[in-house]
Amino acid sequence: MIPNERLLFVSFSNFRREKHPSLIFGNHLRPFSKSLLCCNKKRNVVLFPQKRESVVCTQSSDPAEFKSSLEGNSLTELNESSLYSSRSKIRIAIPSKGDIGEDTRTLLKESGLEIRLHNPRQYSAAVRDFPQVEVWLQRPADIVRRVQEGQVDIGFVGYDVLVEYQDNPNSTLLIHESLGYGSCKLGVGIPLNWAHVTNMTELAKFSEERSTPLLITTKYPKTVTNFLREKGIRNYRLLHMDGALEAATQMGCSDLIIDLISSGTTLRENLLKEISEGTVLESDMIMIGSPLTLGLHNSFGKQVRAFARELLERIESHLAAKEHFSIIANIKGSSPGDVARKIGTQMDLKGMDGPTVSPVIPPRGFDSGMYAIGVVVKKNRLYKAIEQLRSIGGSGVCVLPVSYVFERNSVRWEKVVNTLGVD
Ligand SMILES: Nc1ncnc2c1ncn2[C@@H]1O[C@H](COP(=O)(O)OP(=O)(O)OP(=O)(O)O)[C@@H](O)[C@H]1O
Ligand SMILES: O=P(O)(O)OC[C@H]1O[C@H](OP(=O)(O)OP(=O)(O)O)[C@H](O)[C@@H]1O
């Protein structure tokens, strides 16, 4: 029997249609996110794995009646594994097309996951050396939806898409907040000839003075509605376009647009300009996870977590490695400590955890007073580091690429585990 305090009684007539299910916990109502629920149609059971609580939903609107109907029934069979038993493979979803699709495949490959894609119309693929994993190629908005519903365990999307399509901030887990590609911002673009509008305050004033609402075209209605509310703009109407939004003002169907901006070229080419305070959000590609499956306490949950952790650490260490070079060089000194002290005086030679210093032993075996040092330096400081090495007597400097830089532990993963309340 599952003890009563771990049962949630859902009192609504149609779970699938209900937007905001009202839940009763013990005898108390409490807020609940529908996206954290996973419905087992047959048994009418849903699960809230984040807190190890089982959720039982009912057609009855009277929780007391429902509760009493459960008396004496063994609920132990309604466990997590029964809900996810239909799937044994771990699922990753990546964008199916465009630069972000290609860059995600490159990132995964460089992190050790080679996706076996044979043609552009293939929407699922295996991963070399990871037989327990399958990759699904999806449109960005669908990646957020599938991760939210627990049909996919890990997804790669732009932050902009996550903000627009997730039901609430708890319905997905943010595993890595910035993967370093797909960088852009969602921002306001107004006609170049609106000389009287240079910032959001002036735009708000302008919208109030008008007799007709401002026509604003965007692909991000939810995010934009929140932004306009924050900026005090009320007199507007949102219009939707799927792409090439920048054409909307010149076509005469919109007053301004709110769209993604990267270099700003598309805005300029279409006689639009940015305004100050007009940035809705800054976006980068991110890695997200499903709390529904990552939070499971069964063996599938453990398997998903082990893989998510490995993938995150591979990506983190690959991204850190991209920023660094490894340097080896020879330096004269009276002892390893003396050499380490000399290196320690140079800003760019401090390395990640200090230098490695080892004596160079010539063929005849006597003390040469020469030491080999190894240090990891920031790529953008390479030449400064070489100059500093030379200034303390460094010679024979070799610069090598770094493949991975693994830290002692992953702070991001610790955060994920804490959020989920799992080991
Ligand atoms: N100019 C850009 N520079 C960098 N990243 C961008 C740029 N435009 C879009 N992105 C990122 O790439 C993602 C996908 O962009 P894009 O607008 O091309 O998608 P799409 O193919 O039109 O998607 P869909 O048709 O499924 O809505 C965006 O959500 C954003 O995160
Ligand atoms: O500031 P820029 O560097 O010019 O980039 C901005 C453009 O890039 C994106 O469009 P995309 O090329 O994805 O085409 P779309 O409009 O069809 O989505 C975005 O929607 C802008 O139109």
C-alpha cells in the first residue's frame, strides 16, 4: 500500500482536457503543474516522480468519495516502472534542420557521440558506441513538448523556444544554459523612419496616443505578451507570421516586429532598427531534460540519469577544452619549487590547477638544472603566455590542443540532482 500522505487525488472530470488541474493533497488543495503529470490511459494513473509521489486521477469530482473507493485496494502495482515499461531506450532530441541542427550534431560528435544519419529525411538515428541511446530529429518547439511530456529524455533547443513553449519553469530541467552556438536575441524592430521612437518608453507613449492598436508581428506570442505587459504597452494587437517577419512592415501588414536578431543584417535590409530596452531575451542553444524520466526512481531512471550526466560532462569538458591549449616547455631552475614559483609570478601561466614540473634527466643521468613544465593556458592568451614563459627562461615551447578538460565534479549536474531530489 502506498501511504496516504504520498497520494495525490486529482479531482477533475477530464484530465487530458483540463488546463489547470486542481489537486488535493491529503485534505489540502495545492498548485500543480499538468506538465509534470504523465498519464497512463489504461489505469488512469499519473505520476509526479519529482517528489516520489504517486498521483491517482479520477473522473469523480468528489475527492472524499474517490478516496473511500480506494480503501483496501493495493496500489503497489501502480508504480513508476509500469508507466515507462514501454520504452527501454534513452531518447535525445535534436533540431532536424538548419544551422542549429548541424551545430548540435557537431557538438555531440566532438563530445564523443557520433550520430548515424544516412539521409536528411531520416528522423531517428542510432549513436555509435551508445547502443542504449536513440536520437530523434525534431522541430525546436516539438523538442520542448516531447521533453515536457517525458517522451524524450534530453533535448537541445534555443532558449527562446524553451521560454515560448514550456508550460512553466518546472516542466523541464535546464541542464546546460549556454552551449555556445545559436546565439541571438529576441528583440523589437521598428521602421527606420520612426525618428520619434528610440526606446520602449517612447514606444509605450506612442502606442497610447494612437487611435488604433499597434500591429506587432511575431512568432513568439507568449513571450512577447509578457514583455509588452512589463513595458506597459497595452494598445496593441499581435499578428503571427512563420518566417521572414522583417518583410511585414514594408508589406503594410504590421507596424513593427519582434523577432530574432543576430547580426542585425536582416533588420537593416528591411529598413528596420532596434531600440533601446527593446531586447526581450538573449538566447543560446541549451540542453534540457525531462523531470518525468530523469526523476524516476526505477532502473530506467537511473540509466537515464547516468547517461545524462555522462553527456553533460562530455559536453562541458569539450567546451572547456576548446578554450584552452596545453603548453610544454623547458625552464632552468634550482629546484621544482623554484621553477613553480617563477611560473606563479606570471599571470597567464598559473594554469587551471598550477603547473606540472618535472626534472629533465640528460642521457648521462646528472642534474642538468633543467625542468619540463606543463601548463594549460587560455587560447586567447596564448601569445602572452609564451612571452611570459620566455621572460622566465622558457625554451623549446610546444603548444598542443586539448581534447577534454574534466573538472573534479560537475556543478551543473549537482544542480540537476538537487532539483530532482534523487541520488
Ligand atoms: N540569425 C540567427 N542566428 C543565430 N541563431 C538563430 C538565428 N535565428 C534563429 N536562431 C536560433 O535557431 C533557432 C531556430 O531558428 P529558425 O527561426 O531558423 O527556426 P525555424 O526553422 O524557422 O523553426 P520552425 O520553422 O520550426 O519554427 C531559433 O529558435 C534560435 O534559437
Ligand atoms: O540578424 P540576422 O543575422 O540577420 O539574423 C536574423 C534572422 O535570422 C532568423 O531568420 P532565419 O534565417 O532563420 O529565417 P526565418 O525568418 O525564415 O526563420 C531570424 O528570424 C531573422 O530573420
